[in-house]
Amino acid sequence: MKFLKLSALLAGSALCSVPALAASVEKVDGGVVVTPDSGPSDKVSVTLHGDGIFHVVAHAKGLKAPAANASLMAPNPPKAGAFTVSDQNGYVYISAAKAVAAIDKASGQVRFYDAKGQELLAESAPTAFTQTSADGKPYVTVSQQFNRGTDEGLYGLGQHQQAVMDFNGKDVELAQHNMDIGTPFVVSTKNYGLLWDNESITRFGNPMPYKLVGEADGLKVTSDGKPGFKAQYFLDGKLAVEQTEASIDYQYIEDQAKWPEAAKAKTEAATEGQNTAGNAVQTQTVVWTGTVHPDKTGVQQFQLYGSSYFKVYVDGKLVLDRWRQNWNPWYADFEVPMTAGKPAEIRIEWEPNAGYMALLHKDPMPEADRHSVWFTSEVARDKDYWFIPGKDMDGVIAGYRQLTGKSEMMPKWVYGFWQSRQRYEDTDQLLDVLHTYRQLNYPIDNIVLDWRYWKDDAWGSHDFDETRFPDPKAMVDDVHKNNAEIMISVWPKFYPTTDNYKELDAAGAMYHGNVEQGNKDWVGVGYLNSFYDPYSPKGREIFWDQIEKKIAVKGFDAWWADASEPDLHSNLSIEKRIDTMGPTAAGPAAEFFNSYPLMNAQSFYDGWRSYKPNVRPFLLTRSGFAGLQRYSSAVWSGDVATRWYDLEAQISAGVNTAMSGFANWTHDIGGFSVEPRWTVENPTPEDLAEWQELNLRWFQFGAFSSLFRSHGEYPYREIFEIAPEGSDMRASMVWYDKLRYRLMPYIYTLGADTYMKDGSIMRGMVMDFPNDAKARKINDQFLFGKAFLVAPVAEYQAHERDVWFPGQGVTWYDFESGKTYQGGTSATVPAPAERMPLFVRAGSIVPMGPVIQYVDEKPEAPVTLVIYTGADGSFSLYNDDGRTESYKTGAYERMPIAYDDATGTVSIGAREGKGYEGMPKSRKVRIKWIAPGQSVAEETGFDVETTWTGKALQVKHPQR
């Protein structure tokens, strides 16, 4: 791009109408520091990294904050590529190959353009800085709005449970929680990414936090003509207490003290309707009614924070009907269009069962503000963000990984099927499950030993309870003899009575707040506990050393980092959570609120690389943060509930996690926390049928998730436990398990491409069809690689569903029937309980193998290239040893494949890569051309077989 063309474009912009003033410009390594003439920032630093990534740091004028520190997200950003700096029309321009940054010398505001001069991202208003403090030290809050009034699609932000795909117009709080992963990285359909470099609690969208209804500005509530809600408390259906309450606020543990004495159940130790002795308790019900009086017209935003069963009605219409396990409440969003001066009636019905409840609200925003890119952080040193351009959304994610770290390649077995349970209580339980899978010939690669393999009073000792696990090494050896891997749960949690706690504490690497608050956990009689400090390099070293000496030496293959938010104690207020989490070795806990899972993952990664330097590490962690992918880590969606809504919410949660740069994501198939009607010894036939269908539908979705993993509380989730022998349900689950392994050549290539090509496994439809307006927002479909369109079913007894087929001019094949559908149209498609709607794009080359029992069972088996005709296509089939780090030095094999639809010719190129130990010298390659009406759902079959020796060859369709 010639600079003069861009400056001419800028000359007509609103910012350029500001006259150039006497600001100063200092050239620094990679960019400039501008001291603007006015505005909230005394210095604005803009530096180039690579050939288009820009880093912006602005310091608040006249406010106090610590000096800038090194980024945990991007500790090793690339050096600047070639760039030029020019100064004209009141702006300083930094021009690079892929993007241009323009800094207004008058205000310090920054804009970004692509190489053709198209504006991508612009600060819409001056930065808002406010003085605040953390641990008695001065900090600032910081808020910056961009692209006010935008219509772009916005994705990423980590993992959230609101069933939202496109976050334009939505508010998202980034604060780590059991089921929510806060990552301040957003990807736009305008082909840029914005990484907001702040680790404190951050809000995307409306910068104002939610407030309790009754305390919220602009929304008053009355009942019977008095301020507040009418609250009615019932015991066994009889009214026990009626009173007026200013707000609905049982949000945290400390709020339980507000409960009216006369409304308390006889047994307060209730857990899901029973006390610890198993006796029935009094049934509690609370009903709140009130009239809300908005003073603003627009979309009023509400959140209901709740657990147990609750319903919300607005003007008699049911808007929420949810259940959550009581120890794990969460937010449910709902929006209500309202008119100023026109009241609305709200009714909330709740079965509390010692649970949690709060109703919160935000005032409407002007539409232009609602539709913007806006980040606000509670504790900051500066405004600090990275602009990342790309030729498409894949390019943006590649740039994010260039900045924050490559997505390390997973061991091949990770992409097989995992079986887990909360929990296998002894060696025999675990081994019996694995042995049964092998005896039944149901494919499996990984079995998981969850928490509490230690004695109850010794959490953090890493010692196995010898009465239940008398010989852990022999158990591990048995798993390996059965050609499987074993992963083990290791928490960052320690009881003060353990030697491990004492060693970490002596090094200054234990948090004390949870112990000082007197918070006991839920195990047995309850024990004081706390977490270690992974911000301490010495703490990380000791943490791994303890794991290595007590657990790794027994041969375990992978690590499960539970509660890595960190969740020291559930249901504490944010203030009390912060008090339990620090101070960290890096600074106040409030400043580093969101980055604990990143530092904890580094402990495992560095430790394993030291212990077994040529074996790929693998960590599954419940929470994550920007940069986590560089530590060979996957994330999962936490302890989600077993409800249809929760299944639906996992779809957009997984896709947006992938679009946050985390290629490897999973979920508890069937949901973790089980609704009470399904845990009773003899559920009704109706409830049992729904439980089985929910798990079957979830299993189908799991087979096309990045990682395929079954886990949850009782009832047991093993295929042979949950699905009766001879049932259609079992046949379907086994079919999907085997299909996963048939597709392993395709899936493992997708996994390899996350490292080799910065690819994604689960893909938003918008990534491949950015101009398809419907594809942007649909929250229950996604792409699995570039070939498959997946449409899970998340509705009970739904045996058909509507599917949107993206891409004008694209043909989609039904994987089951071979029926074709045209892109740019919708259709109601069959969805019998035993099958999930699944489609393949014409032009796809899908490599498939035989049914195998584990990923390494038949390394020399023929590969079948399934060619979906109707368009040209290409694929690059990947293989390596599946376990070592040698892929980083070229020890792999690529088979390039191209398909010419006009001639029906499949071209297989010469071998790429240096090869790897144990690689077959030649491969049998079978080719199956699929025409409309054909399918490989049951038997792959083939039309032609050839042998590939690593040299290029061509195969033509036998009938062309």
C-alpha cells in the first residue's frame, strides 16, 4: 500500500478535522510514543510486532498506578517487521505490511487500517480512567470503547454459558468461574482480533456492572403500592412469612443470614431434598412479586442468579425455567423490551433447598453504544491492548497464537474416547470399567481417576489411600497393558496438616485467606484448606516436584487440573474470593484475578517437559486464560447441569472457546450435576426415558467435539451402564464411538493442523462463511473442520430440526442418506433419536480408517479417501508417532491430496516431512467417490485401491 493513498482516505475522516497541535512524538524500538496535546493519557505507546500486530499502551494522566509490567498473556511477542513512520495532518502513522496504525496527536486516540486502507478498529471515545486501589496500592480502572455503532460479528471471549454465538450487542463479564472462562480476546468478521491485556475482572459491552433490582438506577420496584417486592415464604405449601423486601438477594453464603427465622426448614442440612441422614425435609417455596417501573425506553437487561428450581415470569409470560445444583449457582440472562413509564409485572417462583438467588439489572444503552467493542477492567496499570489483523478469521487466530504462543500438539490418544466418573472409588472399579470396554470391543483410549483417591483428611498429600488403591503403579501398568492411557486429577489445593502444604508455605507460596476466613470444604467433617501460589516461580517448581515424586513416578500419562479458577470456596462474594486468592507473588489478587489457570498450567507443562522431555505433555484444566494453548492444555466447560438448555449452551460455548484460540475443548457428556429426579433409585419410566435421550443426544454432540469425553455424577455414564444391552440407545452410542475412530485420520490431521497451520477443530460457521448473515448468529450449529456441518439436537423428543445450510452455491451431503441440500437455504431435516443431523460439504476429502479399539491399534491399516463430489477439494493427511515432540523438528509425514471434480481425478502428492520412527514405507490407499444419494455411514467401501510409496500418483474415477 502506498502511504499517500491512505492519508488521502484519512483526510476526509472525522478525526482528521482536529488541527495538529504541539504534541511530541518520540521514536522508540518498533514504533512511537506520542505525548498528546490533550485527553486522558499523558503518553500513548504504539509498537509493531511482526508484520501487522500493534501493541497500544496508554498511561493515565494525573493518576497513580504501578509501572507497567511484563505481559503474562504475551511474554514473548514477535519483533517488529519492516515499517515506516510518518507525521502529517495531525496524525502519526505506523505503516506495516498487513496494517497501519494512526495516532491522533491531539487526543492520543488510535485507529487501525488494513493494507488497502479499510478501517478495521477505531477508539470511539477518550479512554476513561478512574483512580482505584488494590491491597492498599494505587491503581486505575480503565474503559475503552471501539467501533461505536458497528454491525460486525464478534466472537471469542473465552467460554460462556448463555447460548450466544455472536456477542455484538451482548454484555459478558470476564471473571473466572467453575463454568465460565474469561478470556479478553475478541475476533471480528472485519478480520481483526483485539487482545485486551488485563487480568482483572473485565466487562465486555456495557461498562457498568449489574445491580440488584431495587438498587438499580432507573428501574424502581413496588408491590401493593410500597417500594420493594412482596416476598412469600412457604413451608410444606403453607405460608410461613410474608414481607416486603427491597431486593432479591441471597447471592452469597453470607446472605443466607437474611433468611427469615420463621421460614427456615426443620432440617437446614438439606441437599437436594434430603438431609444427611436421608430423611425428608420440609418443602420450601418462595414467591416474589413486584411491579417494575422503567424510566428509560429500550431493552432492559436482567440476570437471575440462582440454584435449585426457579421460574421467572414477566407480565405472565414464562421467560426462564431452570435448575442448577445448589452448590453451583449461575447466571441466567433475559432481556425485556420496556417503555418508559409503562410498568411490568415480575413473578419469581423458587424452591430454595438451601440455595442461592438474586435478581440483577442494567439500564438500556443507546443502540450505538450497545453495538460496539467495549472493554472495561476494574484494576489496571495502564490501558493495554494488542491489535491483530488477518486476511480472514483463521488468520486472526494465527496472529493471536503468534503473539501468545503456538497451540501445542496433543498426543494422538487425546482424540480418542475417554471414560470418566465422579468417581472411581478404588482400583477394581476403574479397571473393571476399562476391561469391560475391551471385552465388549467398544473403542476407548483414556480412563480417568478423578479426585479423592487420597484419605479424606489428607487432601494435597498426593498419597493414595492404600485401603482402596493398594498399588497405584500396578493399576497404571494394567491400564497400559490394555492399550489405554490414564489421567489423574491433581488440584492446586492443600490441607495445612500435609507436608506438601508446609513445604510450599515455607517458600511463601501458599495463600492464607481461605484458612484465615475459616472456610472448610465439604469432605467428611470439613477441613481447612488453601491453594498454592503459581505466580511464584519457586511455588511452581515445588508444586510439580511434589507431583512428580508422589504421582508421576507411578506412570500416569496426563493431568487433570480441577478448580483452576481458582475455586477455593464456592459461593463467596467477589471481595471474599479476592481475599482467598492472594496476595500473589506478582501482586494483588484483584489485579491477577483471571490468570491463575494460566500460571497453574505452566507448572504442569514445565514440570513434565523437565521430567519427560520428549513425551508430549497433556493437561485438562477447568479454566483458562489467553496463552493457555502454549502449555499443551485443553479446557472443559465445568460442572454444567443435566438439562436440555445446558446441552444447547455447550454448542456456542465450545465454538467461542475455539475462536478464543483454544483448539482443544471438551464437556461432560450428559452434564455433570444431575437433576434430582434422575438420581433416585427407581426413576419414573418417563424420567428415565428423558435421561437416556438427553445423554444420547449429548453423546452424539460429544463425538464431534474437539475431545470426546464422558463424565459426570451418578447415574454412571459408561455406555454399558447407561444404555441397556440390545437397546437402540446402546447401538447408537457404540455407532458414534466407532465412527469417531473411523474418522481418526481426519480428526488427527485437524489436531495436527492446530499447531502446523494454526487451525481450529470446532469452527464457527462464520469462519468459512463470513458473509452469510444467518450463519453469524445461529447458536446450535457448527463446523467440525472444514468438511462437516454438525447440527446437534437439544430438545426432548425432537425427531427433526431446522438446519441452515451456509454458503450460497455450496452443496451439502447428508452423511446418513446422501441427500443433498443447497447452501443459502434452510430445511427441516430428519433427526431420529439414534442419529444427529450431520452433513459434509461437496469437495471435501475425508480420510477414514477401519474401526479400531484404540488410536495406535492398526498403524498400517489402509486409509480410505472419501471424496464428496460436486466441487474441487484438497486435504493434507497427517501422520506422526503420536507421542513424542519430534514433530517440531520435521519428524512427520504429509500426504497432499487434491481432487479435480471436472475429471474425477484424485492427485496424491509426494510425501512431505522427514518421516518418523515406525512409519510404514508404503500405504494402501482406497478411494471412494460419493455422489448424491450415496453414503459411507455404515460401511466405508471403496471404488479403487492403490499403493502410495511416498511418490506422486494420480487416480481417475473408473467411470470417467
